Amino acid sequence: MNTEKMEKVIPAVIEKLEKIKNTQLASELSWCWVSFQNDQNPVGVIAKAQEALSAFAVAREKNTKAVAKKVVEDLQKALA
């Protein structure tokens, strides 16, 4: 996981999760990010970010404009 890239993309990911009505995952990812900043353990952030990618894929199947391709690509790069 690239911390610098993740730091830039997390706010956009959380915002998009809320827009696609996945507020539970948005709050979990937000909590995991704050936790990561405190303990530097990326396990939760990685797991929730991967869940976000899955949620985005489902949303894009229903409506290709639901989630910007750039947000998905940025999140994938941050996870790599």
C-alpha cells in the first residue's frame, strides 16, 4: 500500500461511497484510515479499500457514471 497515494484518494473514496448509498462501508473505511494513522497497521485499510473497489464495480455495472474511473484507478494504484 502506498501511504501517500492512499492519503490523497481516501477522501474521494469515502465521498463516493456515501453517494452510492454505502454509508456503512464509508464509515468503516474512515475509521480504519484514522486507526492506520495512529498505529501504522494497514490491514483494515487494505481490506476496506478492496471492499470499496468491489462496491464501485457493482455501482459501475448499474451506471457507468456512478463512480468516476479515475477514483477507481487512483484507489487501485494506492493499494498496489
